Amino acid sequence: MNVLEAKQLTKIYGDVESENATKALAGVDFKVEEGEFVAIMGPSGSGKSTLVSILSGITEPTTGSVVIKGKRIDQMNRFDMALFRRRSLGFVFQEFNLLDSLTIKENIILPMVLDKKDGSAMDQKAAEVMKLFEIDHIGDKYPYEISGGQQQRAAVCRSLVNDPVMVFADEPTGNLDSKSANAVMNCFKKMNDEKNTTILMVTHDVFAASFCKKVIFIKDGKICLEVASNGTRKEFFHRILDCQAVVGGENNDL
Ligand SMILES: Nc1ncnc2c1ncn2[C@@H]1O[C@H](COP(=O)(O)OP(=O)(O)OP(=O)(O)O)[C@@H](O)[C@H]1O
Ligand SMILES: [Mg+2]
């Protein structure tokens, strides 16, 4: 079953008529099935973040449609969209986006607090996800008291507390060293394996992408290649590297 289906997405930043207009997406059709774990890769400026922010209702497309669980999110008003995002979607960003004035546990339950959920239900849910991702011992600490990897695992917990239909992540390992990146990617894999959470992630990092089940390459605002994992992570890692060489990865960009 498709959780998400987008058709003929285009995005032009700036005045369409003007010479300065940037065509960030040039006609993208995109489907995500329930339980998928997909990475989007491609050179810098190819439209990855634009695509994810349109698919998750943060940015409006210039043309095209996005349906999540049967709802046309591109046609929702801002209020309904904000509510839908908070109740039904999970987000993990490169910068962690935790609030420094709240403890880790308070940060994690924030989406539930905003939804006025029952206190013991919040405690139970927070305890469950923190245990799953092995940060239950630091629930009372503040973000500035823990490592970047721990902060990102807390952000992963926060993305899960509302039992989202789908989690979106843009460069979730971009600010992490390789050991922390490994721990965070294991969390994503665990949430996909054990909770069947559908995940869509943007990454530059072949190592991070190798945890996924499928990688979609985008170039000049269009999907140009797709590879699926069918063996070990190591084997997939090498296949993604080969594809990146064909598509033109980061290094070709420098
Ligand atoms: N808010 C904006 N206003 C104008 N142009 C933008 C805006 N956001 C992105 N662009 C342009 O749209 C194109 C696609 O940008 P996008 O951020 O989606 O790329 P990306 O693939 O995520 O790149 P990166 O790997 O560097 O994060 C680029 O040419 C970019 O300069
Ligand atoms: Mg980006």
C-alpha cells in the first residue's frame, strides 16, 4: 500500500517569468510504500531538500499533487497542515532542533504536550522510545549536556512519539562523526525493522544510505536512477558508490 504518492511535482523559486527564477524540481513522480526505508541522494543543488520539504508539507509545490494516506496535503490550509504534520508525520533535521530550555525527556514528549495528551500516556511512550534507542539514562539532562549523537537519537525519539505514518529526515547524520552517525542510522534501521515505520531520508553519505532498502538519485530536479538493496549492507554500499559515480556525486561538484 502507498503511504505517499506525488505526481508531476515542479517547483520554481522566485518569479516564474523572471530570469532569476530557479527551477528546483522539473516534474517528479514519487511513491513510497508502507514500511519502506528510502534514501534520496544527488549532487548539491539537485533539489533533494526541496523535494522532501514539498512531500512533507513544509513547502508548496508550483504544480503537482502530494497525497499522504489518502489526503491531498498540497491543498490543505496552513492550520490543517500544521496539525497534520504534528499528529501524523515525524521529522529529523541535520541540526537536531532540540530546545535548550527543556530536558531530553521534555523535548521528546513535546509533540504530545502540544496535543494535550494524557500525562501517564506521555510518560509511557517516552520511556518506550528512549529505551529502544538507549538514551533512557539521560532523560533528565539538557541538550547542551549530552553529545551530538545522543541529541540526534533524542530527535529520532521525538519524531516517533506520535506514531507517525511516515518519518522525514534531511541529512540526519550531516553534523555527526562516523561513530555517532552509525548509532543514529542503527536507530532508523531499528524503527523500520521493529516498528515498520516508513522513512524517507535525504543524505550525502553513502554509508548512511547503505542502511536503507532503496536509494533514489536525483539530478537537475529529476529522478534519474533507483537502486534497491538485495544483499548485505557492504554490497549495497558499493553499488550506491557505483551509482553515485554515474550520477555525479559531491566530488564532481567541487
Ligand atoms: N528558498 C529558496 N529560494 C530560492 N532558491 C532556492 C531556495 N531553496 C533552494 N533553492 C534553489 O533550488 C535548487 C535546489 O535546492 P535544494 O536545497 O533543494 O538542493 P539540495 O539537493 O538539497 O542541495 P544540498 O545537497 O546542497 O542540500 C538550488 O538551485 C537552490 O539554490
Ligand atoms: Mg539539501
